[in-house]
Amino acid sequence: MLRRAAFAAVTALALGCALAQPAAAQINPFRSSFANGLGDDDFQRLSDASNALLNREHLEVGATEAWRNPATGAGGTITVTRNFTARGYACHALLYSSVPDEKRASRQTRLNWCKTPEGWKIL
């Protein structure tokens, strides 16, 4: 349970920093993410995949974006699990499944992203 919480915190931080300038100002929930086996380049690839998914014109439930870092063996997928409205913003629940390398088990994190006037934010 503690590992899942740490992974979730790391993932949120990395995504918040990479997806949009306003999101970078948010508190980083992924402070301890590097302890989970993902490095800077892994997070950049994960963030790029998140951006690609969130910036699709029509984002339907089940839409998926994959990412992989051949240098580290890390990879994963990001899948839309729900579309909803919160605080008047269009939002998407995303499921992040990541594997730091071939020797470690897959980890999953769920985050809700909403499109605000300042850009994508985790709510």
C-alpha cells in the first residue's frame, strides 16, 4: 500500500510538471517517485504520452496511449476510464499502468485531469 501511494505521488508530480505550465505550479504528489525505479527520461516519456492522450480532439473512454523507454526497459499505458464534469470543467479519469523494468511488477495509478482556462490540472 505504501509503494502504491509513493508511486501515485511520483506519477502526479511528473505529470503535473510536464503537461502544462500552470500544472507545474501545483504541489508535486510524486516527490518520492525516483525511489520506485523510474528516472527522469522515463517520466518525460510518460508525460509526453499523457500530453498526447489529453490533447486528442475527441477523448473517449477506452482511449489508450502507450509509452516505452528502450534505454531503461520502462514502459506502460495510459487509459481513459471515465469522462465527467467537475467544477464546470471537462475532466477525464486516467489509469496509468507502468513497469519500471522487466524485473519489477506493474504499478497502477489513477488521476483525474480537468481542462481549466490555465491548462490541464489534476483535481
